[in-house]
Amino acid sequence: MAKRARTEEMTEPPSDDTPSKRMSSVANVDFDDILKEIAKALHRDSDIDDLGKALGFGPGEIGRKTAQNEKQGGNYMGTLDLLRMWRNGQTPTTEKAALRSALVNARFDNLADQYLSTPVPGDDEAMPSEMMKLREQLKRRYRKKFGQIKTSPVDSQSRTLLQHIYVSLVLMLGLEGEKEEPIDYDGLFKFIKTDTPTGFVTRLAFIGEAGVGKSTLFAKIALDWAEGKILQEINLLFLESFREIKESEFFGDTVMAHFPDDLEIEGEQVDAYVRKNPRKVLILLDGLDEGHIDIKKPDSNDAIVSIVRGERFIDTPVVITTRPFGADQIKSTMTINDHYTFGKVKGFTKENMATYIENFFKDDSQSASTHINFIDTNQVVSEYMAPFPIFCCMICCLWKTPSGRENIQTMETFSQLLKRLVFSLQEQYSSKRNELEESYGSRMNKADESMKELGCIAFQGLLVKQLIFDEKALDSCIEAARTACEVGILSMEKRPAPLQIRESQRKQFIQEFSFPHKLLQEYIASFYLASLFHKDRQEFNTILANTLIKNYKEFRYVLYFTAANGGEVGKLVLETLCNEEGKSH
């Protein structure tokens, strides 16, 4: 492919990053010429199919254009016609960003970077080359991490494009007791950018129950920024998870931990850029309730504590998410609370739930229709499960099979939903052929035992807010952990080790284990507590009174799942909760 000449209107100077070097300006190039170059670059039918789907075409139209290429001796005119048909539905102001997004979604990042780079006009002259390089690293990370997401929270193999499955959530500004105002996705960014008589909003906390879509909302924002769809006046957008953050003097150390081989950019440099350009940066911090931090006391040596308290990066917009009990850390300290505006994530409306199901079953309209009808006619599912994206997703996963549909018909609680989803995963694991030729029953027992062994680890982790475990933490049950990974109850990530570990331990990679969602960790932890009830009643009673009941808001789901075991343990948990409720009145 011919390399395009650079033009006068090129706004992004080259940096040391390879993708930046190869970016070409398209400012003076006719958009139809860009379409021709992209069409020429796609030789394989599978490539044309991937891009066609990303552009919104169905198999029939894509097939006709692929056949047109073949009829004309294997040229690109069919592909070009497809691109031109797509362009007819676009506007001149959005077509470049939309095509770039489609190319990225179809995994043609190289073409997106070469022909449709997204520089921020007027900013790059003042942006150090190291920060320009970091910007491209962040965008690549978000495209890779969030471009595809799991369609099942516990099945790592079930993946789809985020942009295809995402459905808007109900967002509200204001707390209970105050006037709540709805705010949509675009309105959120306008709200952050608006200068009011009292100044910009610099700290915004979104509160939502488990599984309501908080993390997916942040993933959507990061991906849209990386694909050039939103917030292009923001030079650097950081998305960090509280569960992964370790104490550090510089916020930039947390950021650069994602790029362990980059020794050119120091964490201190990142902090310095944020301080100098507070309104050119957006920080998203996900899951305060999952963090290993105590924000009630100042700690100038811990960057994250200082940022959440509003004492560092004072003028930079910072948005956090948390379960309700996590927000109590903010509300209970007046000097912190004064920095914050509060909002809520409430999940799906009935209409958006139906849209999500249609997107999930995009190739099976019959299943989508029967599933939506089932939810509409089942009050328990409709009111208490379907509005939560995580539960809506789980129900969709079960609905895919006849046995799953049959099981759902009698389902009335969250616990039953999780139980049946986990059972279906165990069945998938047990039905696979294996080298040891273990029987179905043997494999089911093995999967069952692995969950029981992990129960203690899961519970101990919750006590100290540990949601990511290294091999050492799972040393006592490493085989059970590996089985749980095969089943889908645990996920394992192998990533490059930080420099200090490579130097001191001579390890090139480290393995980390985590439950796909905190809710699943709480569910597995309940197995341990139920077994403890029978093995050591005194220890169980001590944990129940001194930990679970005392910190009810934090452990409410653990209590709920433990009570759902029924029998004597369920009766005791419910009686204790009722007695505690009686004392408070």
C-alpha cells in the first residue's frame, strides 16, 4: 500500500511510539479516496465479512458484495460499494469517527491508525511527546481490554463487541431525600465540562447496587474515548479499578503499571502533567467498595487516598463508582463529602432490557421474543432481576438451552439464578472429553469440591477486600483453583511481571486469579459459612455476630446467600437479622 505524504494540516507530530510514526493526516484527502484505500487493503472474504458486520450490514448484503469482487476478477469494487452504501447513512461531521470505530471493532486498528487518526486540534504542540505516547498506549489498552466483553459474567469464552451489546443505563443525579434528576450518557459529559457559578464539578460519585452496570459504564466511556467518539478535548483518560490499585506516592505509578516494559515514562511525569493540565484529563475510578484504602484519614503518601479525598488534582474531574456502603466513607466525613456531587446507576428500563435481550440474541429473534415475553409475565424476574444487567445477562445465558429455559420457569430468587448458572457451567466442564477419561459424575464432584475449597479463600478475601489473588495466596488450594478456572468460576490472568519482580524473583510473568464478579465471590463465600455452621457452630456464631451483622451493609449479599442455603443455617441467619432489626427500632 502506498504511503501517503504528510500535509500542512497534520496536527499530531511524530513521537517515539510506532503507531504515532505511521499515522498519516487525512485532513486534505477526499473521504472517498480513504474508502478506496481501505477497500483495497481488505483481500480476504473473512475480513470483508468482519468489517461489514461492524458497519451494520447483514450476511446477505455482505455476501453479494463479496461475490461482486469475485465476478470482477478479485478486485475491490464490491467492498468499495459496501463502504459507499454505509456512507450514505452518515453525516460529514461523524463519518470519519464512525468508520474509525467500525475498523477498530473489526480488529483493523492498523487501518484506523493509518487513515483515520484522531488528533486533538491545537493541543499537541503543548503536549510533551511522552504524554502523546502515553495517550496512544491508553487508547490501545482500552480497545484491547474493552473492545470485546464477556456475554456471561462467568464464561470467559462468551465474548461479543461491547458496542453491539451495550444498552444505556438509567443514570440519576442526586441522593435519596433530594430531588433526583435523570441524566443521559451525553449529558454526563456535558455536566462534567460545565463551569457553574461555584466552579466545575470535580468529584462525582455514582452509587449502584452489585451488578447494576457501573463497571460496564466506565468501560463504555473509555472505549468511546479511545475510538474518537467522545471527549476528544480530553488528552488523557485514565480508568483504574480500586481492586487493582496498590499504595503509591504517585498516581502515575498506578497508570504505568499497565505498561511494565515502558521505562521512559515515570509516574511522577504523569502526575506533573495532570497538575499542569487539570481540565485536559479525566480520571475514572471503579469500585471504591472494593479498594484496600481508608479515605477517612489523610495520607499524603498514598496518591489514590489523596485524590478521592479531593486533596490532590483538585481541579481535575474525577468520577468514581461504588456500592452504597462504600459511599458511606465519603458521606461520613464532611471535609470529603463537600467535594462531591452524587449520582445513581439504576440499571435498565423495561424498554432497554428488551433491547439488550434483542442484542444478545441478534441471530435468534425467536429466542429473544420468547425470552422478553417470559420476563414480562414473571413479576419476580421482571421487577427484581431483569433491571440488573448482570442478572439479565445470566438469564439470557440460561435461556439459550432448553434445559436452561425449563429451569428458569420456576426460579424466584437471585440465589437460585446463580445456583443454576453455576450448575450449567459445571455441566459444561463435566461433559468435555478429558485426557484422564474421568466420568461425568466424577468431574461434577471435582467441580463441586473445588468450589467448597475456594469458599474459605473467597470469604477471607472479602474480609480484607482482596478480590485478586496471586499463586501464593491460593497455595493451599491451587489445584482447586485451576479446576475452578476450567469451570469458569475463577478467571486467571497471566501478565508481564513488573520490573522489580523480574529483577528480584527472576519471573517474567505473574499469574493472578479473581472471581469474574464480586457477587460470585460472595456467593462462593457462603458455601464456606454454611459448612462452618455444621463443623464449628461457635466459630460461625462469632463471625455472624462480630463481622457479618456488625457490618451488615458491606456483607448483606454474603448474609443473603448464606441464608439461602436453607435449613438450620438459613433459619439462624434470618432470626439473627430479625433480632438485630428489632434492636434498631
